[in-house]
Amino acid sequence: MLFNSLEFLVFLPIVFFLYWFIFKKLIIQNSLILFASYVFYGWWDWRFLLLILLSTFLDYSLGLLIGKTKNKVKRKYFLWISLFFNLGLLGFFKYFNFFIDNWVDAWSVIGITMHKSSLNIILPVGISFYTFQTLSYTIDVYKDKLEPTKNFIAFASFVSFFPQLVAGPIERASNLLPQFFKKRIFSYDLAVSGMKLILWGLVKKVVIADNCAVYVNQIFENYQEQSGLTLIIGAVFFAFQIYGDFSGYSDIAIGTARLFGFDLMRNFKYPYFSRDIAEFWRNWHISLTTWFRDYVYIPLGGSKGSKIFQLRNVLIIFLVSGFWHGANWTFIAWGALNALLFIPLLLTDRNRKNINIIVGSKKSVTLKEFRGIIITFSLTCLAWVFFRAETITGAIEYIFRIFDGSNFFPSVIPQKRMFPILFLFILIEWFSRRDEIVIIFKNKYRKTFYMFFIFLILYSMSSAEKTSFIYFQF
């Protein structure tokens, strides 16, 4: 069930009405959330429910066992069961075909022909997200950062909470799980702020991402025939597409959660206004980067020790992050390229130079800050080419064709309306840096903006092809 679908438009008000006006007891509200989440998830394929139920039962039981015993060996044993099972499921469904294909290709290099498996593994929607979410629970219980819960309904609702189930934010058990034990009282202000976020998320997805996708697909599918300027437009448009798509989903997820009285973590902080790559990664997909930081980077030693160990840890994190995104060498190359862009900052101790977003009362930036933003955005667009390309060879050819000097005039021209829409989008993002909700919602013309955004959404839905969210494939 897509957020930008008619089914969800019917589903959400029904659940909202039952939740606040019919079922007012906490345990019944949690049960409704759980039932609605399973309906939402099973809408794609009911068989996927078996996996999430299995993962839920296992980690619920292991959490109780870890909390019950004080024996360190047994606690570690139970933790390893959770890690092995969850990562094993993720590895099988997400990477089985990748490893088999590469195994066969490796043997073919030395002239040995092997037949590829005919087993077609379907990737369950959202498995990368809820796997990490439930792992945060067992790891935190093991580290005594969280008390194991005996309330199965609350735990199952935490694992499968439909607003963020299939594409994040990847919530920590320490943040989301306790909210299922607190009595929730309807707040008009919270609901309104949620609706604003949903509206802005739909603008990002339907108006920005889906319209950019039309041209991105044309350009990347026939990049050999495109001019250098067209390829630049393709890379820039994909940067806007993936940001509009993913941050739009996060906004809708956070806004939907607020309608039910829940507070989810923020997943994006205007990453394209970053002044260096380190700042970009502090503001992009925050729930994933902080997950890797807390559960992989810090256990490896983090920023302690010599520069060699720090470089090793950074490289591991970026490679694992790339591989998490998909079973393709292009994602690993994307992760490696980002590591190479990050490492010079680490070596010169400038990786924490720009800690805060460019905020404050000033409406403009210094020339130095502007230069940093442009350079960082350009490097990010370069890396996105590997993320979007089908093969590493295709990504390299794409980039080289930009600079080969042949026919620089555009061969695919986006509709004229795209450029003012993107310009307006950038302006709105810029002037809303201080707040998580666009600042224009607060001024006296907000009703005009509401109607304008609704018009843009409806117009775009009728003119652009409806597409799934990019991160559903991860």
C-alpha cells in the first residue's frame, strides 16, 4: 500500500477514526495499530507477514531470555541467535541471487561453466528496515540500556508500526517502544502538524520526485546517446528525485505517526545545504547513519586509536552502508566513493568542522559557505550516478561522457515548469531550515500555500506516472 495511493487515502481515515473515537483504551488502541500495520504490510503480499511475525516472536522471546539471565555467556549466546537469525534472513532474501550470480561469473572467468540457480528470491518489502529496528531492541537489552518488555502487543506494534515500517525512519526501541505504554490523548496541534508534514511529504514525492523520475529514467536508460549537459541534468535531477522521494516518505511517516500521538525521529536535515561530505552524512538518512554509528562504528573503536584504525572503521561503515542499500556492486562502489570523499576530512581533522546546519536569523550565506555547498552538492551528484546506474561500467561511462566534449547541448529537455518548481522547492527548503515544518505554513498566506500545494499534487498525480518509493527496494 503506497502512501500516494487511493487505498491509503481510504485506509488512513478509517484507522484514525477507530483509533480516537471508538477504541479509547490503550491496549485496544495498540491492538488496532498492530492489526492495521499487518493489513498495511500484507497489502503487498500476505506471505511477507510470516517473516515479520517470525522475527517478532523470536526477538520478543530472546529479549526476555537475555533480561532474565545474568550469565554473560548465555546472554551473549541469546544475542548471537538474534543476530544470526535476523541477519541470516536479511542476507538470504536480499543477497542470495547476488552471491550466486557472482559465484557463477567468477568460475566463468577461468573457463568453467556453471548453471545459475533458477530459484527466484523475492525481496520482502521493508526487511532491511524492520530487521535493524528489531535488532536495536535485542542489542540494547543485552547492553542493559533497555528493560525487556513482557507486553507482546506493544512489542509487535513497535516492530511493525505501519507509518515507518517499510522505509523508515529506523526507530530505536528506546525511543518508540516506551510510547506504546503511555496513554495517548488527542492533540489538535499535534494532528495539524502531522497533516502539514504529510502534505509537504506528498509535494516532495508527487511533485518533485515523480516528475524528476520521468527525465532521469529517459537519460540513464540511454546515456550513451545523450549530450554532456543532458547527463549533468540527469545527475542533478536524480539528486532531487531521491531526496524528494525518500525525505518525502519520511515526512509522511512522521506526520502519520503524529496523527496517532507518536513521535518519530527526524531522518533528514536539509542535506543538500551541507558544506562538506561529513556534514552531508550527518544530515542524510539520519536513522541509518546513527544506527551504524552506535552498533557498528563505536564497537569497532570509533574515532579512538590511530588514524589507520579510524580510516579502517570509516571504510567499513561506508562499504556496509552501500551494501545495505542493495545487492549490486554499484551500491558498494557508491559507498566506497563516499568513503574516499570523507577520508581527506578525517585525515585533516575537519570531519567535525561543520556540526550545525546553517541556521539562525541570516537569510544568506558567506561566499565560502556557498562555495562549500556547491562543491558538496556536485560531489554528491557524482556519487549518485553510481547509485542510479545499473553497472559500475555504466556509471563510469556516464561520467566520462559528461566531460568528453562531444555535443554539449541538451538532447532531452525537461518541461519548462520543472525549473521554476525546483527553484521554488529549493527556496522553501532554504527558508525552513530553522523549523522541521516549512516556515510558510506559519504566515498569513498559509491557506493559499495549502491550496497551491494540493493543486500541484493533484496536477502531478494526473500528469506524471505514479511510482513506488525508491527505498522500498531496500
